[in-house]
Amino acid sequence: IMNAFGLIQIGLILSSITIISSLQCNHLPLQQRKVIENSLRLLDKMGKEFPQQCLREKMSFRFPTQVLQPRQKETFGAAIEEIFQNIFYIFSKNLTLAAWDGTVLDQFQNGLYLQIEQLEACVIEKHSKHCWSKEVSRLKLKKYFRKIDCFLRDKQHDLCSWEISRAEMRRCLQLIDKVTRKL
């Protein structure tokens, strides 16, 4: 009797976790908007005004906007997860020459990390039949972020390269925000 009762309890716990998880996934667009608003605020707070000496070094990375065409929510969620992972990756290495507030940078990274975890859970939960379009999007995003990574490396992660990258991440998040608001 105790074993059966224990199994019933475990079953109830697991089913309530699944319900809570899917409720969180249903509210994901709203959550993403909040995370993006917070990330944009932190990006602004992280550094000062864009340095004048960096203006002539401006670089066009050309964000692949087609990856944000939300044909299927799962593909869109996977694209956003990929974007957040890449932003997290870029902002977690060789930041010594970026004259940014470390506490704010940590808050920025933590917010991204928590959102990545949430997105992973939802994307896995609805693991897609949309593998092909997800893979094409992933490759386009990898190429975009590789350009930024190479730019930082070529410039030896100097102040201007970080400021240009920070401005680019801001543009990237604003694009996501614009599309998310339409959903």
C-alpha cells in the first residue's frame, strides 16, 4: 500500500511539474519581452555613451532578420534561444578592455542565462517537427555571431570593438522585441 501511495504521489508531482512548465511556456512571449526590456536597460547601464573615437570603425554585421519570421512558435523560440546563447557566449569572454560596470554585466548575463534555461525547457518540450527550418536558422545565426566574434578577435577585444558589439547586441534585442510584441 505504501509503495502504491508513493507512486501516486510521484505521479501527481510529475504531472503538476509538466502543467506548470507548459503554463510557463505559454507565457513565454510576455516573459521574453520583460527579459529583453531588462537586458536593453542593462546594456545601456553597463557602459557609457558610445565613444566618439569609435564612430569611424562602425561595422555592419547584417542580422539575418528572416530567422525571426515566426511561422511556427517552436522555430521562433529555438531562434531566440540560439540568439540568447550566442549573446551570452560573446559577453562572457575577454572583457578586460571593455570599460563596463561589472555588476551590471553580471546581471545582464544572469538574465540571459535564466531565459536560455526557460527557452530550452520549452523548446525541448515541444521538440519540433520543424527540424529543417530550425537548422537553417541556427546556421544563419551562427554565421552572424561568428562575424561579431571574429571582429572582436581581429580588434583584439579593444574598447571600440566591444562598444560596437554592444551597440549591435542592442539592435539585435530590439529586433526580437519588435517581433515578440507582434505575437
